[in-house]
Amino acid sequence: MAVSDTLINTLFDGRYRILRKLGAGGMANVYLAEDQELGRRVAIKILNERHANDEQFVERFRREAKNAAGLSHPNIVSIFDRGQAEGTYYIAMEYLDGRSLKELITARGPAPIPVSVDYARQILAALRVAHRQNLVHRDIKPHNVLVDGEGRVKVTDFGIARAGPSQMTEEGSIIGTAQYLSPEQAQGAPVTPASDLYSVGIVLYELLTGSVPFGGETPVELAMKHLSKVPEPPSRLRPEVPRDLDFVVMRALAKSPDERYQSADEMDADLARVARGVSVSPETEEAATAIIARPITAATVLAPPATPHLPPPVYYDYDEPPERRRPFWPWLLALGLLVLAGFAGWLAYNQIQK
């Protein structure tokens, strides 16, 4: 069966009523569905037809379900079920009424600094759980981070995550997305939790500045920059970024994994200090920048960069001042004025009749 929009309004695998399409990627389509047995809305990720007969893609798809199902945390999308139906494979997962972080950045540009720090800390909370289970995500990027209207962040797509540093990659293989790859991923070398933290650093950089630190026309060009080019501190593009936050980002983006944060806890602790206004950085910008300046060598072919595929929404205003929101009291006031006006009119009418 062709996995297409003809699924909408059908009952998939005898259980899931497909309501609408949420998005599409290179490997799978995602639909909003109603679980007829449990009476709840879920997101159904269905492998594209052209990949359903590819053992490598099927294995990655199954691995995503298995990896994520073993991780229970508020900042990780929960997996409910997986199966095979109608000539393809699917995963039933938690539905989050929100948008991807990439869509939000594309639509609104840089996020408020407190929001940027908060989102990064929530991503780190998810990675803390994964890393403690010896699982490295390997594809942290804004496309794989979902945000709801209350500012809750959830990490998804553990399809290329692997356990154990020696099992991460086959020699010379490149897995990930070019703009967010760590230098060691660009080399096809084994990865560690520090590789995920490098990607978090790029996501935080993009939240703060509206752009990734390295641009390029080809994956190889991007790889070379990850391996050897020192990015500008975020404050060069956005002067209000505090020096201490500059330091956190620049340390996360160190070329050598040994120079980066060694755990999600360590990076989160520094971001918590930044949020409290406590200093974490060296005395000089040169010292903060030097930590990432040592290049490493070699570049190989990367996976092509991904692009957002849904119409961009807006940043949610859960953290904005109350006056920016739409309070309910003006409607009550308007209703009260209408009632008073009606009552006054009734009194005037009675006076005239008398």
C-alpha cells in the first residue's frame, strides 16, 4: 500500500484512526491519530513505502522505538507501541501539541535569552537520562526538539542512537546532520556523550543568534569548518548575550571532546549559574575562546543537511510579561459594560413610558 495522505480518515492497523498529517521527513511521515482502544490522541510515525523494504532503514526504525521506549522522562517523547501493517512499519508515540524548535527559530529568529537557556537545559535533562543508560543520541538538532505552548521541550528521533562508544559507528561512516555534527562525527570516529553536548551547543547558539555557527554550500565544506574553524561568540552577533553564556556555548563547541563539558549534568550546572547571574567564565574573552581553537584534521562526506518542512509558527509566549498575553478580564469588562448599558436603556425607556 502506498503510504500517503489516502490514510487520512482510515483505521490503520485496526486501531488508529488517522486524523491528519503532522509532517514528513526523508524516512517517514507522521500523522495525528486517535487510539480507538485507549481513547487518546497519538502521533503515528509510518515508514515511507520506498524504505519499508530496505533492511537498513527498517532496522533504524525499529531501533528508534526500542531506544526511546527504554527512556522514561518528561523531556523525551514517550513510545507507546510499534508494529507492522499494510506493507510498512510504524511507531505510535506521545502526541505533543506544539512545533519543532527549528520551525520556531525559522519563524521568529533569536529567542529571548532566558528561553534559550531554559530550552537548552530541558534538552540536557533528556540527554542526562539517555547518557546514563549509555545511549548517545547522535542527531541532536532543532528539528528533533519539540516545544508545546507551555514551553515544555521534548527530544525525539532516537533512530540513530547507539549504546557503547565502541559500537557507535562503523569505521569511516557518517551519521547525523551536517550543521549540527560534532568534529568526531564529521571524521566518522566513535562518539561519546560529549558529541551530543557539542550539538546542544550549536542548538543553543542558533537559539541565541538565529543562525548556526557554520554555513556552507556542501556537507564537506561544513565538515571542514566543524573540524578547524573557530566560531564567533554569540555576543558578537547579539551583544546582549552575557559573557558567561558565551563561555558555556564556546566550551560546548570545543574541537576536542576532552575540552568540552563531559556530562549533561556539568553543562546544565553552568547554565543554571548563568540563569542565576553567577559567573562561570574566565576573566577574558580570549580565554573563553581559546578553549575551542585547537583544530582537528580530516573531513569526510556527511549526510545532507535537513530543512524544515512545516509552515513556521511563532514563538510561544508562555514566558512573556502578562501584558503581552491576551487576558480574559477585558472580555468580562466589556460584558459588564454591555449589561450596564442595557440596564440603563431599560430604565430610560421606563421613564419615557411614565
